[in-house]
Amino acid sequence: MPASLPAPIHRSRPRLPATLRTPLGVTGTGLLALVLATALLAPLLWGGAAEAVDTAAMLQGPSADHWAGTDNLGRDLLLRTLVATRLSVVLALAATALAVTIGLLLGTASLLLGPRAGRLVTAGVNIAVAFPGLLLALSFAVIFGVGQVGSVLAIGFAGAPAFARLCQTLVAGVADRDYLAAARLAGVGRLRILLRHVLPNVGGPLVVNATIGAGGALLSFAGLSFLGLGVQAPAYDWGRLMQDGLDRIYLDPLAALLPGFAVVVAGLAFNLTGEAVARAFSIDSISGVSLLAGGALRTRRRADGGAAPGPHATPSAEVEHDAGPDLVLDVADLVVTVPTAAGAAWPVRGVTFRVARGEAVGVVGESGSGKTLTALAVADLLEPPTTVTARRLSFQGRDLLSGDHRTLLGTELAMVFQDPMSSFNPVRRMGGQLAEGARHHLGLTRRQARDRAVDRLRSVRIGEPERRAGQYPHEFSGGMRQRAMIGLGLMGSPALIVADEPTTALDVTVQRQVLDLLAEVRERDAVALLLISHDVSVVADVCDRVLVMYAGRVVEDLPAAELATGARHPYTRALVAAVPHLGTDLDRPLAVIPGRPVDPADLPAGCPFAPRCPLADARCRTEEPELVDGVACWRPGEDLPAAVPEEATA
Amino acid sequence: MTTQTPTTARPAGAARPARPAGAGTGAGAAQHRWLRFAVRRSGRLLVSLWVLVTAAFLMIHLVPGDPVRASLGPTASAELVAARRESLGLDQPLWVQYATYLRDLLTGDLGTSFGSQLPVADTIAQRLPATATLALLAFLVAVLVAVPVGVAVAVATRRGRAPRTELGFASTSVFLATIPDFLLAVALVWVFGVTLGWLPIAGQDGAASFVLPVLALAVGPAAVLARIVRVEMLAVLETDYVRTARAKRLPPSAVHLGHALPNAVTASLTLGGLLLGQLVAGTVLVESVFAWPGLGSTIVESILAKDYPLVQGTVLVYGVGVLIVNTLVDVALAVLDPRSTIGES
């Protein structure tokens, strides 16, 4: 039963006119309309005049009568260029149609002939696409002979491999869709499957690329005719006119330049139109123009409405005391500003904390709470247009807000990033990656730096460090890379390790190794640790003190030991309650914090946690509490309603 | 994890190991990997070569009618045609001709030109240097301009900085990339040869004569390559490992050139290799504009004159040139990026 199953078209289709209203689209379609109109009308209007021999005006330069001069028979070159539009375009379109047809046949060979023949065709196409089109066209020109027909065939065949490759990719994309399998099971013939189910789904990209391909064919044809292999006299296309004109470039430059200009304009017309449509449908095109897109920073749009929260630069209420010698990091009112399309957003809005020598401070919070940005800001790793301001930001007693601190940060501040798989340069050896900072900051020789790198790899428990130092990152496992990252931090003499989710990407047993190693390093040299994590249990386990962040601010600052029982902020308590433990009743749904984290670009008035807080009252919704005595809450430590947070699973 | 023996010459895509890199791969394994890469890559080269040679051989036989008659013209006597056919071996069975063709190729015999009656190999040997020099110079110019420009523009315009520079670069590079090389050649002839009179416009005569042909060939690929390098560089600058390099507080030049550039170039090379092949073929048209005494002029003249042995030989040489370029690109990739030797790309 040849069921005619619907072949869904998996592509959202914006309306065409809208897409062509972009500058690219307007230019492209405008030019294309001009070229096609000329192709249609010029031979009708000036066909005769362009052929008119005028022996009185042979080989003239530009004049009032003949703007672009005349050829050896006194024919007007401007008119000839205009009239040549039709032949040039028609031949290009014919060659493109041929290329698409052959490409389609080759590209769908696996569907039509079965997988084995298909593989053979694919292999052939893969070899053919490696050769430049012009070389293929020249070879085919040998077979099909010199002249219009031979050139159409040559350019058509030469263009086929690229389209075949495109079709193979497109067909492979739809070949394992369910509706195709269903059609096959229903006994629908191969040709019918191709026509009814595959082509409608690959048609869009094919048409777009054919449009761009027509531009290429136009240029190729001009090339062949220019070489004398294409259109033969008395017929003439742009390439032919260029060839005739080149000999006279001293006398009449326009004779060669005008048809050349026409070729560029027509080529652009096809290209730009194709690109505009391709971009509108987000189709990949064969040509490279689409590479232009991208690169610009994607900014988050701030929703209209909501009062602009601003960075709240009010100084925090804590008592000022001198930065003692034991203070490694001293941060006051740290603000991170990210420019957006509609002004600015403040993902970190006035964070204040200190880290003492040897102390381990954890920063917890949900995604988007600003904890990672805080860490990067402290480490001076944020780049413009993101900006960092603070009332005070000092590391090891040095003010990081002014001056150059490369050597200090390069030797005394160690970073451990979240994803060890991507944090090392894939094309450089591990030893060198560890050594280069030491060579730069400490002036070690290559030999010394390498020895130190090997020593540090050994100290982070990497076996055979000599051999490992000569390997590339992909030869290390994830856990080894994270240990090597810690080893990298130990190349100097770190006073602080900033670890941003150092164990998140690792499995549980490896997590333990990395955490133990961090603890060991800390004890050995009294190194402080700033541990960023969304995992409350890890922080409680490793750290002395915990900063709880929400919506870009510290909402609670408390000793890690008090986390389980002594937390006062409702958010901290909800975080702690959400951690499953061995006694958790698995038959009940896991506890979650109701609602969603706030968008830093769209903060509500009042306490940002209020919309999710069971204790929130009118004041909470209008006034934002400051961090006082380690908690930023209007109702700290009050009893939570019985139902929350355990059953708030909505 | 046991390392595969290099005798499995073609592990293909399926054998790409997920490489749970916990287990070490020693120096021996690294050598095996290189050996495997060499075997696989030269295997591919040989297959491509064989396809190329066979296509070149078949080319003559696909010409409709009798190529000798076509070449000698309708006025030639039947005896002459028959004699020429016999001397070319065209009276033999196809497979004998094929075997002879392959055997001659291996000894460097590319046949005899219909026109000049000289060995094709001699003509090619005489013409090839001019073309090879042109292509090589153009390639060097393209790379030496495109890579620094692409890197500099990427660094200057990343994260939405210097939007005017970005716009200027984008429009200039698109414009330059769209102009086909032979049209650019004509425009260059007009500007620098005719209007300004600074540079010679035809023939190969001294260093000055190289300027315009090399420019005509290099500008388009340079524009495309610069765009590719910029896009790749922008992507690489946002990676974690570049952040790690910045966390080492290296000077920006060390971060950009030492860490970002090798990765950006690796990615650019894959696309750049295709450009390079096109550049080799582009010499045909550009040589025609500048009356360059190279292979490009030879191939056009021989096609027009139906001098089939000469066509066959030149097409073969161009094809081999492209294959060599592609292979070199793959080798360069393997050297730059140790991961690419692991499996089929």
C-alpha cells in the first residue's frame, strides 16, 4: 500500500519578502532584477544596433557617440556589453541547471542505487571535490570540445561534485527520519521516496546554493570565454568581449573593463541574493560569505518595565578595619557591569568579603547568582566590555584597582577552572604549558622551568611526570588534568587558589581526589582557597566559611559548621534543605526551591528573593536588605511555614 | 588500553578511539600513531592519484569521434591519420593502451605533442617552473597578509569593540573576495600598467613582472583567508584554554600568538587548503592575462589546438599539484594539532 505519508518540512520559514528587506537582500535582489531585466530587454532594444558595422568608426576610444568605444568593426561596445547580458546569463543558468541535476543524481545515489553503489559514488565525489572547479572545467572542455555547448557541459559537469556533496549531506540529514523508514516499510519505491519525501526537505538549501552557484557559473563562463574556449565569434558574451578588449587596453581600457564590471555585478547579484535567502532560512551555503556573521558579543536584552535596579553602590554596613598582614584578599562593594542592548546589567551588585591567610571560603548559589563572575573579577580575568568596579579590591595588600600586577597575580594567585577538558591548550605539551608562566614571571631558564613543572606534576600525584610533561592534554584524563591545573597554580608560590566549580565536571571518586589534593596543598603552605560551587555539601565539607550569593549579592556570610543548623537567611536554609542525604526519603519528591532564579538584567524591587520566599512581606517587596551581621534579610532566622521548603515542589 | 598495531592501515572513522586518556600512550604509541597517519594519508593520496591518472587517460578516449582526425583536421589524408593512430597505439585494445600509459608514466614518458612533435615531458619541464613560482609566491603573499590581518582584526574587534573597523574589514574583504582573479588582473593591468605605467603588464622579465600576476592571484584568497582566520581567532579567543593562558598573566602577545594563533591557524588551514587548490588552478586564467610563459598558457593553447597528449600531460601535472597541496595541508595540520593524527577527520 503506497501510503502517501506526510513529509514534514523541518524548518521554520519566515516570510520571504521580510527577509529580503535586509540591506543584503535589497542589494542582491535589486541587482538581480537589474541583470535579469537587461538580459530580457537589451537584445530586443539594441540587438540590431550592437551588430551594426560602422567602418567609419573602427577601433575608436570612448566618445560622445560611443561611450565605451568601438570594436574592430566599429560596433558600439557599451551596447554589445548590454546585449551580451542575455547570453552570459542564459549560459550560466544552463550550466547551473546541469550541475544541480547531475549533483542531485550523484548525491542521492545511495537512495536510488542502494548503499553499496552509494558508497562508491560518495568516494568518487569526495575525490572530485578536492580538485578546483576550473581544472575540472578545462578537462571537460577537452572532452566536450570548444564552444557554447561544450562549455555549458564542461561547467555543468565541473560544478556537479560540489552539489553532489551538498545533496549527500542534506539527504543524510533526512535519511534516518521516521517518516522515511515508514515509507520504506510501506513499500514505497525508491524514486517515489526521493521525489515525494526527500526532495521537498532538501529543496530549500538546494535552491539557495544553486542561486549562489549560478554566480559562480557566470564567472567560470566568463573565464572560459576569456580563454577562448567558450563562446565563439560571431556570438559574444562578457568573457569574449573582455578577451577582445584586453589587446586594446592602452587605447580603450573600457573595452575590457566594462564587460569585466558587468561580470562582477551579475556575479554579485546572484551571490548576494543567495546569501540573503540563505541567512534568512539559516541555511549553510557552500560559499564563504556566511563566515562574516558571528563574532559580535551576544548581549542579553533587558526587559522593559521594571525599575532600573542599579548597582546599589551604598557602602556596606560592616566596620572598617585595617588590612592586617594575615589578609590575603579584601573585597568591598565589588560591582560587575555588563553592557546590554538596553543600557547595563549588574550581575554582581556590591559584594564584600575577606579571605585570611590559609582560610577556605566557599561561595554557593544557583546559576546566575554571580558567583563565577565574582571569582573572575577578583582574579582580574574579566575583559571589556564587562567592567569591574569596587570600593576596595586588594590582594596580598596590593591594590588591584590600579597599576599592573601581572607578576603578583601570575605567581601568587592560582586559578582552577570548571572544565578540565577544555582548560589546557590542545596543541601544546603539558610541560610547556606549566612552565611558561614561571619562565615569564620568575625568569627561569627553559631547563629550570621544565624541571619545576615535572616536580609540580609529581607533587599533584601524576605518575611518571617526566613522560607526562611531554604529552598533550588529550592524553590526560579529566581528573589528571584538574590535578595538573592545580600543579600549574603551584608553579609560583600561591597565597590564594580561586577554584571555580573545580569538581563539577568530574565523577564522584575523582572529585574526592581533587578536593583532597586541594586540602593537602592548603595545609602544606597555608594557602587560602576561594571555592566557588553550587554544591552545598562540598563547600560545607571543604571550607571554613561560606558566602551565600543570590542575585549578585552576598545574602549570608556564615561559618561552614553552622550551615546545617545555624543558617538564618531563608534562601540558605532552602539551599541546605535541598541537599539530599542518606536519610532522605526517596519515595518523596526531592526538595527544590520554588520559582526561578532572577535575571540579573531584570531585577524586581525589594529583596530579589522575595518572590520565592515563604516569609516575604510587604517590606521585603519594596526595600532591599543590606548585609548586616552576616545576613541580608528583614526576617532572619524566623520560623519557616511548616510546608516549606520540604513540600514546595511546584 | 592496548594500542592498535600499525598493520590496520585503514582504521577509518569507526576506529576513532574515544580515548579515555587515563591510560598512558608512550613514545612508542605516539610513533605508531604517526605511522598510522602516514599509511592512511599516503593510501588516500595513492587512490586519488590513480583516479587522476585514469581520468587523464580516459579523457582522450571520451572525445567524441576520432581524436587524431579531430586534431589533424578534415584535410589530412587517411594514411596520415592511420599512421598517427598506430604511432599513438590507438589501434590497440583499451586495456593494452592503459597498461602502456601507466608504464610510460612511471618512466616519466608523457607522450609526444601532436603539434611540436616534442616530448610532452620536456615542454612541461620547461613551462612548469614559471607557473610553480607564480603559485608559490601568490600563496606566500596570501598567507603572510591574511594571517596577521585576520589576527589583528580579530583582536581589535572582539566582543563588539571597534565596530567601524569590523564593518570596514567585512565589506573590503567581501568585495575583494568576490572579484575573480582574471578580472582583478585586468583591472591591475589598467591601473598599474596602463594608467600609472609603473609595472610591466606582460611576460616574465625580472622581479617587477611578478608583482601584478602575484597580486592578481593572491588578493582573492588572501581576503577569504583573512576572514576565516578572523572568525576562527574570535572563536579561539573565547575558549577556556585562552582564559587559562590569561590567568598565567602572560603578555597579550604571548596569549594571542602563542596560545590562540596555533589553534586558529589549525582550523583555518582546513578551509585554506581548498583555497590553495583553487589558487593553483587560477594560474591558468591569470597567465593568460599576463602572457605568462607557464603551463596555464600551454593548457589553453593545447586545448584549442586539440593537441591531446599535451592536454593530458598538463591536466595531469595540475592535478598532481593540487593533490600535493592537499597532502601538504594535511601534514601541516597533523604537525600543528596532535589530535588530528588520531583518526580520520
